[in-house]
Amino acid sequence: MSGHQTGSGALLDATLERLRAPAIAVDDDGLIVAANNAALSLLGWAAWELVGQDFHDLLHRDRYGHSVPRTRCRMRKALLTGDTRHGDAEWFAREDATLVQLSWLVTSYNAGSDVTGALVMLYEPKQDDSNDIDAEHSAPLTELDRLTLLAETTTQLTSTLDVDEGLHRLAALTVPRLANWAVFDVLTERDEVRRVLVMEHKDGILVERDDLEGPIPPVPEESPMPLSRALRGAASSLAGPATYQGPPDSGIAVEQQRLFTETGMHSAVIAPIRGLRDVLGALTRGRAQRQDAFTPADLPLLEDLTRRAGLAQVRDTVQEVWPSRPVQMPMVPVPCLGREGT
């Protein structure tokens, strides 16, 4: 179908499809009335999921995935006042709960005597802006950023029972803010290992690399390699291409060599995902496009994020592939922003 909307407005429908840029039309109350195919493809939503929804509430987010407060949203103000405005490098929610960073232009329209509203066009940030974005992502987290990220991780992972959505949410929380890649490896009932999700931040969106997913060799009992150690429950550690150079000591090391080659990661943190009593798997966060490398100072925060994943959400993945293994879950603490620590 060419264009999507409710009501009459065939002229609006045709106009949207003539635009090359992703475009969404809203009425005078900010409710979505139409979206062209470019917008649906970019955001991953179906037309029926968008039409009738408040554009701001459904789609506009901050960099942590929170809804942007209405009183501070320039886009919503422009939508409701009919002004023409634009914004650079802001975050929008895709249907799969990942975020995409886009610039926007809002302008009013009149498609007929009884059809008025505003048109939102979305586009990739300018190259000069992306350099500023990379610099922002490379900046150290403040204590408030750190506590906010920990709290949001707990909230996001405990608010869904859907395994796939939970894993994607966890990836979106730290990619690209802390890393360019997120790789989830899970132990199965027979101590086999499965790479269940590989996410890459590319061209402003999170992309799943299913070509890198699937079963990988079992964990060696005495291998000193970082992933093998993490899957045995050892503390998180740093890794890079040089870690897996030379003759591999196991099949899992061969797979890691392939991972670093295919992704271009120059620096990574590999942390165990622990349940109440058992190791459930491991999470690798890697940097490729970002020039700064992980340091030992990054380990406590990244391990804490992974610990929360083990207690809040990834247990459900293990239950799917390991149904006979009971996993009892305690409450996950939410950090208080008014006090130090978690």
C-alpha cells in the first residue's frame, strides 16, 4: 500500500509518498494520521501501530530511552503551534525498542479545508554533527549518568517478560553510549554455548548481525582466554584482537578470532552473566568506530550492568534453552540517585 492514514485526505497520502525522506503527518493534537513507507521502514513500525498514537509519547526519546518531558520538547511545541522548526541528532524509538538517532524538520500543512496539522520529516544527522556525537559518547560518564544508567537498566529489564525484547533493550542501553557492539553468549543445559544475539550500531541504528549468531564450541576447562574464563564465572576482563592472536587453544578461541575480525572491534569488555547460583552466559561489549579503548576503570560499571541483566532478564533466555534448570530470582536493587553507590 502506498502511504497510510485514517480518514479521507488522499492528497496528503499522495504527498507523503512523493517525499524521499521518511515523513509522518500529525493532526492538530499531535496524533499520527499518516506515515510514508520510508518512515515505516526506518522505524520498523506497522502503519496500524502508528496511526492514532501521540507522536511525541510513542516515538521521541532521550539518549537513555526515556520519554522526553513534554514541557522540554521543542518538537512537540512546534507540532502544536504550527511553527517550522528543526532539531539535530535526537533519539527516536523503533518498534523493537532500539533507538535511532535522527534529525528532524517540522512544518505545518493544509491538505484541504478540514485537514490540517503538521508534517515531520526525519533524516540522518549531518556529518559534522556526528563528530560531536562521537565526542559525546567518548566522554567519561558522570556519577549521575552512571546511576541513571544503572537505574534504567533495572527498570527496562524488569518491565518486560519478552526475552527477545529484553535482550534488545539491554543492547540499546549501552550501544552506542558505551560501545559499538553487544554480543550475548548463553550456556545451555548440556554446557554448550550459543551466541544468541549480536548487535551493531551502524548508520545511526542498531542492527542485528544474525550471520554471527548460532552455536559455538563448548567452554574449555582450563583456557585462560577471556570469554572462556567469563563463561566459567571469572571476573570481567579486557580483550582485543591481540588477545586471540597466535594458535587458538580451543574452538571457542577460533570463534572469537572470527568475531574480532568480522566486527573490527579493537577493544572489548567480556563479563559473566550470573544468576543466583550459576553462570548463565557472558556479555561482550566492543568498540570499533570509537577510538578510545576500554580501561580497567570501566570494569566495575560494565560488570554491574551485566549482573543486573543476569538477575532481571537473561534468566528467561536460559529457561528457554535450559528448561530443567530452576532459576530463583531475588529482587534487583534500584540505585538511589541521592546517595553514593548502588
